[in-house]
Amino acid sequence: MSKRQKKLDPNQLSFSFNQRIHEYTRLKKEILTCQDQPPKIMGSEEELCVEIAAAIKRATGSLEPLQALAEAEGAKVISKHEVRELALGKVDETIIQLQKLKKELRGR
């Protein structure tokens, strides 16, 4: 049986490896020179933490990687749903306290 020759993709012939190599070396130099520059001053440590968390969430699409960082500081990462549940719990506690105070005032 004769073996059929594989045809090359025409785009492969026009692919510029030299251009890619030059682009890589330029980006590498740019990254290395950025490391020599002083970091931007943030308003506070909390703002910096929020920026880092936002960057991690954008990169991964999840807050799961932040769990380890939060636990190291004795904190927790919770979802929007959990925040709403906590808020509802606080509202319920406040309503109960108001009802108790209302009964006390009526009893006097």
C-alpha cells in the first residue's frame, strides 16, 4: 500500500516563530523591569486584601482558594447566600428583642 503524504496546513508555513520569540523576550524583560519598581501604595491593608481576593476570584472563578488564606488568619470565606442567612438571623433576633421590650412597656 502506498502511504499518502500528509498535507501541511498553509498557515503553518506563514507562522513567524521569530516574531513569537521576540515577543516573548520583550515581555520577559518588561516583567523583570516591573519587579524592580516599587509597589503601588494602597490606602490600607484591608483594601489590599480585597484587591487580592478579587484578583483570585477573577483568575479562578471561585473563592475556594481564599479559604486557606482566610483560615490562616482565623477568618472564614462565606457565600452570598450565607451572608443573607446571617442578616436574616440578625433581623429575627432584633424583632424578638423589640417584642420583649414591647411586652415590658405594656406591663408597666
